[in-house]
Amino acid sequence: MIEVHELTKRYGRRRRGPSRLAGPAARLAVDRLTFSVRPGRVTGFLGPNGAGKSTTLRLILGLGEPTSGTATVGGRRFRELPRGLRDVGALLDAHDVHGGRTAEAHLAALARTNGIPRRRVGEVLEEVGLAGAAERRIGGYSLGMKQRLGIAAALLGDPPVLLFDEPVNGLDPEGVLWARGLFRRLAAEGRTVFVSSHLMGEMEHTADDLVVIGRGRLIAAESGAAFAARGTRRSVTVRTVDPAASRGLADALEAEGATVRREAGASEAEGATVRAREELLRVTGTDAERVGLLAHRLGVPLAELTARASSLEEAFMELTADSVEYR
């Protein structure tokens, strides 16, 4: 388990008085963050650019000292963990490798310095699909191949805790599906899997839980479904085959304070010779139950009544709007 408690990180020094000789003003990158990442689940780490995600990951991995607060893995600070890559595996920057080495040599060096059996090099290269490129120099790899190599390095020690920063950047659609399945399998094995990403659609399909931050502060730490439900862009789709009745329903809904957008369309039943005009209503400001009851009262026949919740992306854009640094 990863536990972050009141984690704070400031960069630079505070100004003292009007003199500029005191140095630049401090920048608060992480502001009293508190959250937990549980084993057995994929936890997505989301936030706008500049929100403090990368800084937080670096603090968890002991690559910087917090100004205050703690970040622990299994109850210990990272630097207190005795087994290196066998305790925690991480991918922070796929480009942070020696381009003159081969993939096999790169992983062999990591294995040797972390007391990991040499056989694991071939196993992880096979797992990430790079076995056929093991002898190629990394400098000639595509970004997607470097991402796969970074994931292989994280898996090398077979650790119980894994952190990935933007791991699917550069992967093709097949690679994205592979990575999604890998993360979910690792979590199903009881591991702690923490994935930072800006791809909302991918996190919607991959993450069980979310940690969302903005300007260094916690916005949400909950399940993906609960976070999406906090968005207000819920709507109801209503489809009828009677335009006159549809207009009457729309008027009644608007009279009750709902917002209705009309979308005319046409459909043809299988085997039918006459096209039936249909009308779609997109309704916001009320729920499907209320729409159905009102349609029943007015005698409006419905061909479709579908409630649509906010997507993860819509909820994210709405709930982090005040935390966007560059618009």
C-alpha cells in the first residue's frame, strides 16, 4: 500500500522584505496531500498540467525530500526499503535510458545491481513484446518501444508495488489494450498499481479508483464511478415516433424547468416500406424517472428513454476547471 499524509513540497525560498537578493519566491508544488493507494486495484492519478503529479510520484520514490508530511510504501519511506526493484517498480520517463545500450544490457545491469536473477531479463522482455528486439540499441527504439522497455524495467524485480507515469504515451491502439490488460492483471494478483495519465478515456476503462489533484491539492480520492457521478452534465435521451406528441412533452418538460434540445431524425424498421419520422430529445435538469412519468401522464409513446451520466472526462474538466494553469 502507498500512503501519503499531509505531503507538502515547496521549491525556491521565501522572499524577505523588498530586496530581490533573498532569492525567488517559493512555489508550492504539492500542498498537504493525503491519500492511500490500495493493493488489488488499479488507481489512476489525474490532474491538469502543473498539478503536481510528477512531483508527488518523485517524492513517493525518494527522488526528492518533502518540505513536510510523509509518503510511505508498505509503512516505510522508499529509502528505507531493503530490496530496491524487488520492493517497488516504477516508470517515470521512458527516455531516461542510455541509448547506446541494448535492451538486454540495460535490464541486465538493473538486475545485477538489485540482486535479481538474470533469467528475469528474458522473461520481462518476452512479457512486454520486446524479445525480438533485445539486442537492438535503445537509441533506435520508437517511443512505444521505450515505453515497453520502461514497463519491463518496472516488472523486473516482480515487485508488489508499481508506479507508472504516462505509461501508454506512444503506444499504438494494440499496445494501449495490452497495457490496460497488464495493469488489471497485476492488480488482480494483489499488487498495488498506481498509474498517472492525462488520457481520461483510458483511465475510465482501466482504473478502479482515482486520485485527482489540482494546483497541488487533493480534489478527490474515490472510485472512478463515484467521481464521474459528481459531474453535473447528466442527461436523458428521449426518442419518439410522434413529432407532435414529442413537442408537447418538450414543452411540458421546459415548463418544469428542464432544458430540452430537439434533434430530428429518421429510422426505418426492418422490412418496413414506409419511413417513420422520429424525434430525439436531449433533456438536462431532470432525471429519467421524472421524464417517464410525465410522458405517461401526457400519453406520449416512447421508443427510448435512456439516462446518461457524465463521462469521466466531463467530470474531470468540470471539477478541475479552477485548477487549470494554462487555458
